[in-house]
Amino acid sequence: MNTSNTGNNITFSEWNDGITTSLIPNIIVLFVYLVLGICGNFIVLLVYAFQIKGPSDERYFIPVLAAFDMIATLYLTVNYIFQCLNQVTFSNDFVCKILAFCTGLTTFNPVSILVIIAVQRYMKICFPFKQSMSILMKRSSLVFTNVISLLYAIPLLFVYGSVHYRSVNYGISGTRCGRLKEGHPFMSNLHAIVACVLVFVIVITLTILYGRIGYTVFRNLEMKKRFTRDEKNIETNSEGVNTEVRDDDMSTDTTVKTSNLSPDKYDGQRPMETNEKATASKKRRKHNRRVSHKLTIMFLVITVVFLLCFLPKVTILLLEGMYVNFWEQLSILQRPVVMFLYNMFIINNIVNPIIYAFMDIKFRNEAAILLKRMFRKPCICCRRSKL
């Protein structure tokens, strides 16, 4: 593009620099997203690589989600910073199409993994006595999500490209990377319909699955409270009956019972040992159930954050489809606000490690141990070098 063309005594470069200056707060925010997303998700990967080796069925998808989130954060932030710097000078149509394709691919992959996690939690909580997802099913589901993400991203090659952008104030035209205004109307409409249907299906699916999970957890808690209350009543009644029994009757009765029982009836185990094993097994089941419920709540929070982050993005995409000159009509003050809302979905890729730190006690403890090891060794090396 010839940047020396002028309109109302302003060049394309000056016009672009003016828009870029107004987007400096957005560039700073994107840079913060980049640092937080890379550092947070990288710590998650390190914790699961060196501290929580061989993640359990409960945590299988956490490192996978962290890897996709880190890739998405790196690509999306760099891409949008580049576009902020080239708002009216983006003339390469091929590069714009590739960037749009990769944006769709990296955006949809983490979202589809959230759906898989919801299905896994549904099977784990609502059908606890049935076999959960096998390793083959988990790997197959990941391959399936990649295929779906690819099918979602392919139409973007025909929908996005380098489009003309005309300034009403300066009377000159530039080019930006965005939705094509003409050409391939079928693909553009098809992509808009598919995107809306996918978002609708994902929202409905997550709502139904976590609604069922929440109902099951609430019902289990109510049953647990009722069982505990009944247990206390039985203990109270038995204590009242036992106080009326004489000591000599108790000793005689106990002696007769214990003398009549042979070791064979215990299968080589004493009653005390059997009771201890039963108590330990009961405690282990209660602990596993409590951990499962906490992880379910954590994944539910992650899903709610996803919905809140993507709502502004979907709204702007709909407005962009309804109004052909949507971006051209934005003022110099409106553009940074709209761009911030448009890029807010990246928060979904950086917030998960923060949620883990607050809601997953095991991850928080293992991360603290890892960070202590990482910072302790450099300190030791520094002390040795000084000596």
C-alpha cells in the first residue's frame, strides 16, 4: 500500500498511528494477558510433569487444558497486538486468512475440552458405580475435538480477509483484517449460522450436564445429613439401653460370646482388625467423594468464567454480521472499549491456573513445593559462588 497518499492532509501512516495510539491501553492489557497466560499455564504443566506425575482420572484433562490454553494465549495475544498496530495498513489477504483460521482453531480447542470435562464429571458423579471414561475414550475424545475445531476453522478462510476501510473524517481508505463484506456470501452466512449453533449447543449442553451434576451432589449431601442424623439417634438410644445392663451380666455375656467363637470364623483376622479396615475404607471413600465434589465445583467455576468471557465476543460477532460498516462507524473513543470486550475471551485461557490455586488444595501444595525447589537452587548456587 502506498502510505504517501493523503486525504485532508493526513497520510495512511499518520492515520494508522493515531488509531494505534488510542489502542495503547488495549496493547498493554494484551501484554498482561500474554505474561499471565504463559506463566500460569506453564506452572500448571511443570506441576503435573514433576510433582503430580501420572494424573488420576479426576485430573487427566487439566494438563491437556493447560497446554491448549498456553498455546491459545500465546497466539491470540500476539495476533491481536499485531492487528492493533496495523488497523488500516493490513493489506496481505493471504496472511489475514491464515491468522483467522488459526484464531478459530486455537479458540475452539479449549472450549471443546471444557465440554469433555463436563461429560466426564457427569459420568463420574451421576453414575458412580459404572465404569468411567477409559484412556482410549479420553484420547479419542481429544482427537474428536481437534477434528471439530478444524471443521469450525476451515470456513474462516473464506469468511475473513483484507477488507477496505474508509475514514469518514479524513476521506481516505485503508485495509484491515476482518470479515469480508462481499464475495462468498454463502460461506459467510454458513459460518455465522454454524458459530451461533455451536455456541448455543455448548451453552445448553454445559447447563444440562452441570445442572444434573449439581442436583446429584445436592441430593447426596442431603442423604449424608439424614444418615448422620439417624446414626446419632441410634447411638443415643443404644447408650441409654446399655446403661441399664449390669456389669456382671455384661462380663458374663461377653465371656460366653468370645469363648464360643473360633478363630476360623474370623478368617484369620480379629474383630478389631476388621473394624479398623472397615473404618479406613469408609474414610477413604469419604475423602475421595469430597475431592470429587470439590473438583466438580472447580470445573463448574471454570465453565461459568468461560460463558462470561465469551458472551461479549459472541455479541460483537453478531453485531459485526448485522452491520456491514460496524468497525468503520466506531469513534476514536469507542474503538478501545469495543476492542477490549472483543478480546476479553482470552481471559478464559489465563484464569484456569488461578482457579486451581484457590480451589485445588493438592495443586496449591504441589505448586508451592515446586516453586520452593526452583528458587532454592539458584540461591544455593549464588551462596557457593560467593564463598
